Amino acid sequence: MALATARTPDGQLAALAVVCDGVSTSSRPDEASCQAAKVAMGVLLSAVRTSADLTTASSDAFTAARDALITMAAEGRATGNAPSATFISAIVTDRDVTICWLGDSRAYWLDARGSAQARQLSRDDSVAQELVSRGLLSEPDALASPAGHVVTGWIGADLRDAKPHVTTFAPDGPGAVLLCSDGLWNYQPEAAQLATMALPAALTDPLGTAAALVEFALGAGGSDNVTVVLAPFLADRPAAQASQARVTVPRAVLQAPTVRAPILEAPTVQAPTALAPILEAPTVQAPTALAPTVVAPVPLATAPDTVAPQTEENPADEPG
């Protein structure tokens, strides 16, 4: 995970976040997720500071992260599958939100005017989503199936031509952008319910709210890594006030700690090129169970441009 704030040349503040989850069946998934997030964040920061097109920049950040993992694989220190991770990024300005992703980490819009207006901004690249899209299974049944956490898109040397999805969303009112690994949405996938749980607290205390969502996931089973990022979007607040608010509330972008929990369920794995064979239970080597570990959050500095990268340490992690 990597978090930052940056200003455009005309002084507008933007909040940036990248969440990558190492694929459990790949080599060095913890290093892969850390390196991908770090490289992508560098591209996003440069784009904001130079007023580059944010849609193009998001795609470029994805490509840089993908290429970094291809380079990692070429180093020759990996055994088994190439280092791989899922990817999702967000750029939140005072006008709109740009989301870029591949895999099954998710982005949600949590609308402060009512939970009914909350919605998922990303679409999973997974066997479960394919089953739902084809009308073969309901979402709950698809996620409960043996292939429920098999991803069909990721970044890594074994998917060199991977292309991201990019979308821009312009909220017409206040709310919050939520990025999360499936360690959270496994236990509550519905946008309306997540909005009810997070709002209105996420607008003024995003760190505390994100931590509460992590605790919810742990209490519901906590069978996977849980990563949560909340970025408030206050549409009716001028940019100058937004900057000042970063001094009086817990910053424009805040995160809950990444939590490492014992893997009690089959982790997310990569799908083969053909979908049909994976409708049967995949063979997965479960990672060694780990005691829950909390990584203390790193507060963002109050300087105009700040970067607070954080690593998801998943010895055998996945996006879910």
C-alpha cells in the first residue's frame, strides 16, 4: 500500500492511494505488492504535480507497477509462479475521483446523503464475477464456490500484456472513497451496508473509521489480510478550506493498519487462461498461519506534498 497527498501547480490538493495484494500462489507476494504500490505511487505523484491527465497517469502507473514485477521475476530469485499482485489506485481531487484496477481489490463510493446512493466503482476480475455475469450463479453462491477467490487478472511476469480498467467518477455531493482488499468485502460486499457502517464518521475521522472496518472484518472471521483506505470527498468545501482541514482532522487520506491474520480459508489464486477448468476446486497450497499483526499507521506530514508508503506484508497473501 502507498498513500500520499500532492498539489497541482495551481495549488489544488489531491489525495492518492494505491493498494496491491500479493497473490498467495506466487513467489514473494509481499515484495511484489510493496514494489508495485511504490512504483505506481511515484508515477501518480509526478502526474498530479505537473497537471498531467489523470486517466492517462493512472494507466501509466499501472503499467509501471506491472513492469516492475516483470523485472522482479527476471532477477531469477523467484521459485514457482512469478511474483504477482492485484492492483487498485485512486486519485481524489476536489472535482472527481479516478480509479484504476485489475484484480479483486475494490473501490466503493460511500455517499453521505444516503446509503442507497452508495455504489461499487470497480468490477472484480475473478471467476466469481464471471459466474455472476454469465447468470450461472448468484453473487453469494459464486463467492462461496470453490473458485470464489480465483482472480482472472493481476500484474506479474506471467500476464505480461495485462491491461487495467480506468474510470472517472464525479460525485455531486459529499461522501468518501473506500479502497479495500477482499479481506474486508468478503464479510460485507454491499456498498449500501458499508456506507451505513462508515458514515458519517468517515468524513471527519477516516482513520478511526477505517480501523473500525478492520475490526469488523476481524470479528467476522478475519481469515485474510484486511486493508482499508478511506478518502473523504467534501464537494461543498473550497480547496483552501480543504488544505486547512488537513491540520484539524486526520488528513485528507488516512488508512487503517494493514492486518495480517491466519489464513483459515483457501486464499485467492491465479486463474488459468481458460475459465472452464476452474469451475472445479483449484489445488492451493495454504500458507503458514500467522498470528494477527497490526502495522501502526504512518501519519501524513503537514507539508504541502507528503508521501506515506506502507507495505502489505503478506507472506502468502492474495487480494482476498
